[in-house]
Amino acid sequence: MEKSKKKFKDTRVGKFLSKAAPNILKGVSDLVPDAGILKLVGGLISKDEQLPPKDKEEALKLLEIDIIEIQEISKRWSADMGSDSWLSKNVRPMMLIFLTVSTWLLILMDSLNIEFGVGIEWIDLLKSLLITTYVAYFGSRGFEKYKYISRSK
């Protein structure tokens, strides 16, 4: 039940590999990392003969940190869902609704030529939050369903 909001290229090890071993990063850079993908990359790092031993060691350490981060996020989300608190169970869907409605309001106001100025920095922030929330919510939900179905078979 691992969950992640960022693509592999944005993880610690992904950023490191973009400089140290871009050939390893090519195939997995746009994937949303889970434990399986991170273990696969660990194997690629270990077997890469062009990567200096010092860089291999650094990449594997960063990979371990990323694996722990994904596991901790998963634990935190599981704890929230197991809570008796209505708010902790519903905060993510409420944020998703709020950000989506906010985006649509800005789109409508812009389309209807309503005089309302929004700074580009706020639009960038809204865009980043919305993308992160969509990937985390729908990406993780899809992953949970996939894991459940694959365990059932």
C-alpha cells in the first residue's frame, strides 16, 4: 500500500542519478515510485558497471531513504483511515474538492472576463497543489485497488 506524490525523477535517488547515471534514470524517470520500482532501480544501480563504487554507494543510500519515506507515508495514511476522527478520514477528499472548485472558479472568472486579478505565483501554487493532490489521491487509490485485486487472484 505504498503511496507517493512525486515521480521517480523527483526523488532523492532520481535527482542523484540524473547527474551520476542518466542511463539508469531513462526508463523510470516518469513513473510514480513504489517499493517494486525502487527495488528494480536498486538492482539496476548494483549491476551498473559504469557507475563508480562511491556513486553506487551514495545512490543506494538515497534509494533506501526514498523507500523509507514511501513506507512512512503509507503508514501515516493507514493510521488516518483507521482513526475514529471524521476529519482525518476526510481531509484529503475535502482538499481535492476545494482545490478543484477553486480551479474551476478561476477558469470561469477568466472565461467570462470578470475583472479579478490573481498573481502568477498564486496560480503556480494552486497548480502545484492540485497536481500533487490528484496524483496522491487517485494514483494511490488506483495502486491500492491494483494491489487488492492482485492479492485476490
